[in-house]
Amino acid sequence: MNTILESLHSRKSVRVFTDREISPKEKQQILTAAESLGIGSCYIGDIMEHYEKHRELLNLPPYVFPAIMVVFGYPTQQQADRQKPKRAPLDFIVQENRYHRADETTLKACLNTDTGTLSFEEWIQRFCKRKYHSDFSNEMSRSIEEALKNFI
Ligand SMILES: Cc1cc2nc3c(=O)[nH]c(=O)nc-3n(C[C@H](O)[C@H](O)[C@H](O)COP(=O)(O)O)c2cc1C
């Protein structure tokens, strides 16, 4: 953990940690620690795209797949002041012991936070198009499929 904070302070550009070195709980602690120092962060799931290129850039062995990258930086005033989007209730997000599928009414109530002038149907269609039926999403699926070939 100290090494990680040191590397944040010394502004090294890229550090690669594996799950052997750093647990999911520690990952969250790093983000919280960074926040307390005024350093913002962002998870980058896009690291799963372009597997071949990232494997070469990061010198990854065949059984290592980058699931998450985290970037850090000092937020601009505009970013620091931005109103954070409303979150869905915790009991909707957190699953304990067993996964519980929300029914349609609950799902709508939890997601229907800021659809602006759009109806829920229009908003969710656009969300789906942006997140799941997009070039980046197709590339992510292709990339993961390619990486999985190492395991079969
Ligand atoms: C698992 C995960 C992966 C993410 N991947 C990306 C990404 O690849 N690119 C990106 O710009 N933001 C990424 N984000 C950040 C989200 O887009 C979003 O900005 C962040 O969760 C903060 O949410 P907010 O804008 O609602 O405050 C990711 C977030 C999570 C939790």
C-alpha cells in the first residue's frame, strides 16, 4: 500500500499490479486515499479492448488479462465542482450471499433518476445503444474472446 502511495506521489506513469499484489479491497482503499490527497481517479474498463496491443505494451504473459486500469490526476475546478449524478439505492446495488434479480418495477424506479426530457423507454434505449451496441463494446467482446483462447 505504501509503495502505491509513493508511486502516486512520485507521479510514475504506469504501474502494473496483479491480484497477488493487491486485493479488490485495497484497490478501493487506494482510490479513497488518493481522494483524501485531492487526487481524482477513474476506473478504465476500456483496458480490456485491443488485447493484443495492450499485451505487447505491458509485456503481459498469456494467462494475465488486464481487467481494470485506474488513472489518477488532479481534477480541474470544474470537475471538482461538478454535481455528481444521483446514485441508485445501496440495497439495489449491493448483493449479499445470493444474487437477487430486481423485477421490472424496481429496476425502473432505481434507474429512472435523470432521464431529462426523455421517457424512460427512450432513455434506456439510448443507454443500451451507447453501452452495449457500440463499437467499443463489440471490440471489448472480441478482445476478451481472443484472450480466453489462451485458456482453452
Ligand atoms: C468498472 C468500471 C469501468 C469503467 N471504465 C471506464 C472507461 O473505460 N472509460 C471511462 O471514461 N470511464 C470508465 N469508468 C468510469 C465511469 O464511466 C464513471 O465516470 C465513473 O463510474 C463515475 O461515475 P459518475 O460519472 O456517475 O460519477 C468506469 C467505471 C467503472 C466502475
